[in-house]
Amino acid sequence: MLERTLVLLKPCTMERGLMGEIINRYEKKGLRIAGMKMMQLDDAILAEHYAHLVEKSFFGILRDSMKRTPVVAICLEGVDAISVVRKMTGSTNGRNADLGTIRGDYCMSNQQNIVHASDSPEAAQVELNRFFRPEEIFDLGDLNMPRLYALDEV
């Protein structure tokens, strides 16, 4: 099933100059960019996005690290995009992530872990609505679909 999911390129990605490399990996896989923008996160959006972590002792460190630089928010789409992106992303802690995954190849941290990726269809919808207005996500129609999938897959 064609799905859309959110990926955030975190400040550590921006600071290390890895933005193009990470986006390239998603595109090479065959995921399509349906929306993308750079934005500076503030306390309000971070408290909402990480509501499940606000009471944790490390939340202040996480919040401050996510505000160091702008992030890039990306809406990726493809068949089973949510699970594909999660597999490509790897375990949260980069030290435990398999080589070949984004985190396994580019980080050693649990928190400075290159990207955020939605973990379910429900989360993807909520997160896409949090970071994108409807007019910022584009319907690409059949563009490249015959080159990416068999006719019975979409």
C-alpha cells in the first residue's frame, strides 16, 4: 500500500554535512519526496513532538539539541514507506544499529542519531500534520511509478 511518512534530518546531520547523503539513500531506495522544508524548531513543537518524553530527565538535553540548527522535514512516500524507512533507519542507538542502516553507518549516539522516522501509520499522519500544512505535500501521481513498482503493487 502506498504510504507517506515523516523523516526529520536532525541538527547533528546538518552540522556534519550529511543532509545530501541521507536524502540520496532514500531516493536511491525508490522512495519519493512528496514534501520537504527546512525549519527551526521551537519549544512548543518539540514539547508536542516529544510529549512522551517531556517528563524524562534527559528531555532538556534533547530539546536543546533539536534547536541547535534548523532541521529538514521530509515527507517520503512509497509502498510500505513507513516500515521501509524504519528498516533503513536502524536501531535508535547508533552503537547498536546494524551496519548498512543510516544510524549504523553514520552515528554512535542514542540521541544524536541522524534522523527521526515515524514508527506507525498513526504516528506518521499525526507527525506529517505537525510539520507540514496540506499544501506543502504534493501529489506526484504516477511519476516514476512504473519504474519503481510492478503494476499490481500500487
